[in-house]
Amino acid sequence: MDKKELIKLLNEDLANEFGAIIQYLTYAAKATGPYRPQLAAFFLEEVADEQLHAQFLANKIVALGGEPTTTAAPVVAAGNNREMLQAVLAAELQAGKGYTERARQADAYGDKGLAVQLEDMVRDEMGHSEETERMLRDWPL
């Protein structure tokens, strides 16, 4: 793993964080029904964590000599509350897997600080996914 490849991968992660911010903001606006206030609040609470992740990634990319992306990853369209929660769950699980791999790559590159921060981000993403899974357990079809 060289620096150029690590920057490229971190930029992909940054694009995914930008996409997550857009996803949560959009889903908060689209939430409907009797659980709308709770769902909107849940989605909006997640924005702050994703913003912190994005800021960390952008700063690290610059520190490594790269240029942070300004393009967001696409957001999955969802037609109802259940589909939004399912899309969030899939995105959070994917982010956790991605950061686990990136932490391994950062460690192999020799940047232990980056590896530790990415492992903290894995913890965040897994916490988000567990909460979303719990919400979906008894969600009406």
C-alpha cells in the first residue's frame, strides 16, 4: 500500500460519508406516519457523526498530501420508512466493513494513528447499524 493508493481509498470513504450525510438529511425530510418525529430525530442525530468522520478524512487526506473529494457517493432511493431504515442499515454495515479494511491498510502503510481512528469509526458505524437493526426488528411490513 503506497500513499497515493491510501489517499484514493480515503477519498472513496470521504465520498461515502458525504453520501451518508445527504442520505440522513433526505430521509429525515421524507419520514412519514406516526413515528415521523422519532425517525426524523434519529436520522438527524446521525448527521453529526458522519460530519465528524468526513472532517477527519478530509484533514487526513490533506495531511498525506492529497486533495479531498467534493463529490458524494450516490444515495439509495427509498420509498417508505422501512426502506429508508433498510438502506441505512446496509450503508452502515458496508461502512463498518470498509473502515475495518482501511484500518488494516493504514496499519500496513505504517500510520498507526490513522488505523486507530479508523477503528474508532468502525465502532461508531457498528453502533449505528445495531440501533437500526433494533428499530427494524418489529417494524411493520
